[in-house]
Amino acid sequence: MCGIVGAVAQRNILPILIEGLKRLEYRGYDSCGVALYRDGQLQRARSMARVADLAQAARTEALEGYTGIAHTRWATHGRPETCNAHPHFSPADGPARIAVSHNGIIENHDVLRKELQARGYHFASQTDSEVIAHLIDDLYQGDLFEAVQQAVQRLNGSYAIAVICRDEPHRVVGARQGSPLVVGLGDNEHFLASDAMALAGVTTRFVYLEEGDVVDIQLQRYWICDIDGRPVERPVRTLSGHDSAVELGPYRHYMQKEIFEQPRAVADTLADVLGIMPELFGDGAYQALRQTGRVLILACGSSYYAGLTAKYWIESLARVPVEVEIASEYRYRDSIPHPDTLVVAISQSGETADTLAALRFAREQGMPLNLAICNVATSALVRECPLHFLTRAGMEIGVASTKGFTTQLVALYLLALCLAQGRGRLDDQAELQQLKALRHLPKAMGAVLALEPQIIAWAERFAGKEHALFLGRGLHYPVALEGALKLKEISYIHAEAYPAGELKHGPLALVSEDMPVVAVAPNDKLLEKLKSNLHEVGARGGQLYVFCDRDSAIEPADNISAIRLTEHYGALSPILYTLAMQLLAYHTAVARGTDIDKPRNLAKSVTVE
């Protein structure tokens, strides 16, 4: 959950490293640092502030160099303090020979630390990462690549590392196991990064490292060895179009920009959907979906709530039983595998460590039908699944997912329709109606975004609160969960979500005039049941904020505020209500003055377990 950038060139690379860190700051922002080779020594600047402050500190210290590495951190081992910021040096108590930036967790760091301390190494941090620097230094005998190859054989856990050595000034060595790392190719210069976006404007040619790879980059060449030490070639991919994704434009925050990009993101995701057909999910999908007797969805965070929504869709439309599992929990319990299970792994980045591990566990249990729903074509998740659907949300910078989530919902709805069609539950007329509804969806989403002024008025009232409840029933309970998560993530208001019928089984004890209650109230078969639940809140003095359809017949009153969406959208309505929830969370956070794009303690790509 950290960002790494490295470079070897014939020009001062400090601006490239700093710009790369700015583009990766969404991956972690507890601290940041840069290390450069200059005049026969390694120099370093570290900051407990943001990358912009690091850039100023580096300029003040007149840092520059042709070889270097940089890092932005999300803390796991050791508090956010300067001594724990990367890059780490070895030796730590004298002129440094080795510098390391690390993303991941080293599970056997205690054993390695004791071993290295016994060999005379002094530790300057509380991190697990520092053991890597000292281990490489201990193994170094004049060839950095060989030292890194030997060192990674001793590491248990997950890592992406970038390493430089004082004695080999035109060389950066990288390695990956469980955390992403990409090589950027230039003319007489090469780069490393956690994400190709870090190198936007620097190069368009990239090589994605596989699990266990070790790479050596120099000015005019690079080479890769696999986990067994054998030289290998990985395909070169040409990527472009990253620059526009990181431009904020007229918006105050990336989250706001990405909320308003959702109609276009959904339209782009549906652009190639000319009909409901299994081939939308890749070659071989027809046979795989025919074999599917049940579905297992694995995901974390917002993606998990997308999976919960899909359970309602798939079971209703296709009559196929669905289990939805939190990926971080799934592989640690005794589950019952079925070979006819379609395992659907959902991840915006495709690098979520828990989801990847859960997918591999499911496969080991004898469930080979694997499908990825992901936003990144080059991700580990997509590479590991024989079937996949690529959403077209574009780059998502804000830590709190918005367009990533809604495009996942679109993909899952298409999966439900394909499963239904394969079981004779979607005839030609129904298919045309579903396609018409999907194509109209971006326009309907735009109408919800037009409600922003009304939602801002609610947000101003929310800003002074410290707790909130979110309620939904049936298909819209996962929407309530997602709404509560968004409010927690960026405004720091404690929020919980419940199926509305569960109020009287405990949560009603929390209701008071100081705790706003947000309800999702579409005009569906559960509306009258939901109204009864809302009366229970009102009878206890609770203040209700209801998102409803134009014809839901919920009238404003002293304790009821209502915002009406322009139309009822049937099975697809969770997508519309999600936008309203996002706007409420966003504007509440604006009113509270929080750091919306980089909320405390969080990071975008969760690449550690």
C-alpha cells in the first residue's frame, strides 16, 4: 500500500521521482522520501508531510542525481515518523552503501532482524522494511543483482522493492512478490514504478513483472530473471492517455471530479455491449457459464458491497444461488467447494492482496471457473483469470471509490443477464428492454447529479454530527452499506447501515434527534414495509433524510426531509441511489474540512494483507 518510483538516466531524475510520487500519493501518504546517488555517495531527503513538502526540502538541500529511488508510505510496521520513512539505508549508522524502498509486509522480519543484529547491524527504524536493506548489504559482494536475488529467497511475505547501491551508480534493481511493480522503458534511461501512471509523460512503454521476478535496469539495457533465477522476457506494452486522468480541471477534489465522470464511465463500459452474450466475459465464457451451478463472489470494501448487490440480481434474474465472501476472511475458514462454482473476483485495481489470495485459494480448492471484474487490463487479477470483464472507469485517484464502484455494478448486472439468458430466463424481447434501460442509464445518472444543490443543504446539517444510521431494504440494503462507508471514509463521521427491518432488533436504541437517519426508499414492493420502519424512527424523535422516487408518496414533515430522484429505475436503481449517497458524503466532508482525496489512515490500492 505504498508507492515506489526508481530511475536511472543521463539527466537529473529528481523531478521525475517527485512527479511520480505525486501521482502515486493516493497509495499512501503517511510519509515520503527520496534517495539519490551523487558524487560517490547516497543522499536522502524524507518528510512527514506530503510530496510537495518533500520536493521543497529536496530543493533546499540541492539534491540531484542520475540514479535514485523514491517512496510514499502507508504505515504498517512503525508509526508515521521520519525514522520509519523510506528509503531505508544500510548501514544505518555510517556512510550508506544500500538504499531500499519497499511496498508490502515481510512476515519473518523479526527473525531476520535478530540475525542481522547479531552480525553487527544497527536498526534505525521500527519497520519490517529495514531488514531488506541490511540483508542485501550483508549479502553484497560486488554485484547488486546477485545480492537482491539471494536476499529475496530469505523473505517471507509480500514485497515490491527498488534498490540502489553506492558502488554501482548506474543501476537500479527491483523485485516483486505479491505487490505490483512495472518497468518503464526509455531511450538510454529506464524506470521502475508501482503503477505505470507514475511515469505518465516520461514513457509509454512498460513491462509488467510477474510474481517472483527480479529486474536489473541500467542506462541502455534491462533484464529479468524469474523466481527460479532463469532469464525471461516479459511482453512490452504500450500505454498512453494517463496524463488527462490526473488533471483536476475545474473540480475542487478528485472525488468530486470522479463522481461527475460516472455517466461517461458507465457509457464507456457499455460501449461494446451490443447484446447480452457470454463473450462479453471473454473466450470460453459460453461454456463456463453453461457449467455454472452456483456463484461465489470474492471482494473487499466497496467491491464487496457491489457483490452483495449482484447476489440480489443473479438470484432473481438467473435463479442461480450466490455466496458473497469478504476476501480477507474466506481463505481462513472451512468452506465447502463445488467444482461447478463460478468464482467472481472483484477489484478496481486488480492488485488487492486479499482478493488475489482468496481467488488462488478457491482455485486450489478445486474451483477452476474464475472470472475477474476489474478496471485495469494489465493487473495481476486479470492475468490470473481465464475470464474477465474490464470496466472502463478510467483512472480513479480519490481513495474513496466512486466510478470504480458503479462500473462494477454495471458489469455484475451484465453477468446476471448472461446467466439468465443461458438458462432460458431472458427472451429476445426482455433482452431488448434490458439493453434499452442500460443505454439510458448515463442520462438517468446525470439527472441524479443535478440534485447536488439539494444534497449540499443536507450536508451542511450533517457536518455537525458525529454519528449516522443508513437504512435500506432488499436490493437497496447494500446501497445503504456503501453510503455509510463513504461517509465514514471521508468525513470521519461514525456511520452504520442496517436492513431497515432490523431497527427494532437493537439499532433503534441509538436513535435520537442528534443521530440523522438516512433511508433509501424506491417505489418497489418493500416500500410500505420501509415506511413502517421510518415511522418507528420518527416515533423516537429521529431525524429522517429520505432519498426516494418521485412517486414514493413520502412527504416532508418536521422530522422528515426528502429528496426525490426523477424516475424509478427498477433493478438498476441501486446505481442511481449510490450517486446520491456519494454526493452526500462528499459535501459533508467539504463542510467539515477533511482531506477528501487522501483520508487519514487509508490508501487506495490495498496490496498488503
